[in-house]
Amino acid sequence: MNSFKKSNGSASAVVDRRAERATKPVGAPVTLLFQHKVFRGNYMIVGGILIVSYKSVSANVELKPGHPEPQARRVLFKLAATGELNRFAAISEH
């Protein structure tokens, strides 16, 4: 018995979307509150490298085992702590 189910009427549509995600990585959001400033950046993983970006500033590190979001937040924290993000910061309302 075949347990494979088609999506949107075509199994090739699912494969095509997976191939597109593999060749065009999609960024995931990451937010950091640092010294009353909010930094909302993005991160993505390409070939075992974690790339974190905020506006025109980016940094990359080797991806470590575990969930990537806390790692991305640490990278964003380091960028904020060195002052590289100050010109883009938004003041927090909290």
C-alpha cells in the first residue's frame, strides 16, 4: 500500500519548493533588546555557516549543534556590543 500523498495535485511541486529553498535560503527573524534599543535582524544557514544580518551589517560564524536562533542572537549581541549597529538602532518603548 502506498502511503505517499500528493500536495497540490503534484508530488513534483513539493520537490520543486524544496529545491528552491535549498538554492535560495530564506532568512528567519531574530530580535535583540540591547541597552534599551531593539535590533530586528535576520539569520540564515548556508552550507553549515550561520549568517546574521541587520540592515547593511552582517556577520557569519560556523553553525554549532543546537537550535540556530540563540546562536544568531549571540552574534547580533556581539555586533551590538561592539557598536557596529548603533547608527541603525530603534529606541525601545519599554
